[in-house]
Amino acid sequence: MKQMRKYQRMKDARWALEVFDKAPYVTLSMVRPDGSPYGVPLSIVRKDEQTFYFHCAFEGEKLDCLLHCPTVSLSAVSKCTPAYEEEKNNFTEHYHSAIAIGRAEQVVDPEEKTEALRLLCRRFLPKQMSHFDAAIERSLACTNVVRIVLTEPPVGKCKE
């Protein structure tokens, strides 16, 4: 275990938030009503140091889980490079990862929903923002947005 600690470094909350910002997907982990775990990779965006958003349908397993237990875990990997360390005759992985715990709830305010969807579009489709207003006008009422507010600071870890 000593050797593992030597190569893995714990990182502060700011660093962990950058991992979330760079990760193409973030895994949302929840608890099903029967107590079993459920995790799903999502396109998630961060508004500030405590607030994340994702969009989804108004029904389905994610919402069933969140209604049962709104406490969630977010995990992300923004860098993952398998490596062979010849001098050690060792296979390893170089990575940047982060985890956070928060509380999820559906957003009902149309202005906040629009802001969250704008953030998502800017992050994932920035070159298509000229179509945003028309899309919002057409689909805001049938698009669900979930807000996750962190309940403790995120933590990060890396091995380089």
C-alpha cells in the first residue's frame, strides 16, 4: 500500500472540478427503490463550484431512483492512459479522476431550466448556439432538467 500512495496524489476541490469540466461524460450513481445500485454515464455541465445539471425525460429509471433517494455520487475521468513502465516491469494506468457527493432535484423554474440547457449546449455543441433559442421555444416544456448541488467538496486523484 505504501508504494501505491507514493504514485497516486490526492488533489484539491478546484482540481477535481476541472476534471469534471474536461470529462466527456460523468457517471451518476444512485440507489434504486429496491436498494440496488444504479449508475449511468451522462453529459453533465457545471454551473459553479457546487451546482451541476443534466437533462433527461420526465419518466424513467433515473427519476425513479432520484425520487427514492436524492443523494447521488458523481465520478469522472478526464485522462486515462495505460502504460508499461519498463524500468519497473510494471503495467499501470496514468489518470485524472474526481468524485463528488450531492443532492439531486428536478428544476421547475423555466428560467433556470433555460440557463442549464444553455450551459449544456455551450459545453457540448458551442458551434450550434445560433439554433438554441428556437430549440428552447419548441422543446422546453417537454425537457426535464435535474440540478445536483454538492453536499461536500469534490475530491480528485491522479497518477502521472
